[in-house]
Amino acid sequence: MSPAQIVRLSQSWKHPLNSARRTLQIQRRLHLVRSSVVQPHVRETNDMLIDVILEGHAKGWSTFFWEKESMAAGLRSDFFIDLRKGSKTHLYFGEMQISDLTVEQWIRKLTPYVVLYEQRAHPFYVLLKCSGAYNKQRLMTAINEVLKDRSKVRRPFLVWHEGQWLNRSGEVQELLE
């Protein structure tokens, strides 16, 4: 993570970092790379992960567990987050897609999540962020295609669009109630 991303993430900690200088010291000690060296996919994935953690923190949810390049539940995703508040749990898989995909490629990417969703007793969300309006349109088409004949699967996919999360119907949806 870049120093700026570490400072942002630390805002969810009990004792957040309050200076870029302190963050640079940590960065040097941990041998972290400068933000200019971080690949766009990694930078965007880190930002999405941090946004979810900070939104949860602002609403009183604690981050029980998070992992980048996760293999949680046998699926490879860019990240996995487990947020908890009292007895409530929200599980999120995150996918960041910078390159354009066809509808068929999106369907191949999304189908394993639907299969897992049907098998699990506890629901989860898949947070999807992609670049470009055309790619986003293909993603929404793929979501509706994948969920077409699956009445049990109601809500797993949320797509980032212009600063808010949208469900498969294109309606704004909050991450945490």
C-alpha cells in the first residue's frame, strides 16, 4: 500500500496514524513500495478495500478479518472482508477489473460466486468495480444473465458506479444497514 493508503486505512484503527512522515517511516521499515510504483489494479483494489473498511468503521462495524488476493471459500478474489457488529456479520468479496471483459468473460468470472452463494447458509456480497461505462454495461448484462434462472440468489452483486453501490436492478444500495 502507498503511504496515503496506509494513512486512510489507519483511520479505522484505535490509534490512527496522523502524519505522512510517520507513515513514510513505517513504509521504509516494512520495505513498502512508493505509490508511483504500485500497479493501477493494485492501487484501485487497495482503495476499494479501504473504502469498505472505513465505511464499516464509520457505521460502528469492526473489521474482524480481511485479506488481499484471497482464496476464501475456495474462490480467488482481489480481497475478502468479514465485518461484524454484535451478532451481525457481513461478508464481502471484492473484484477490481481494469481491463475490458466481454459479457461471456464476466459470466465466467461471476458464476463461481453464484454457485457458492447457493451452497452457503450465510449470504455474502461480491463488490465489483470496473473501468469504463461500456465495461460496466457488459458487467450488468452478465449479472442479470447469471442470475436469470436462480430465484434463491437475490443479492450477491453490487457494482460501483459514480460514488455509490448499485444492485442488479441499478438501484442504489447501502453496504451496511
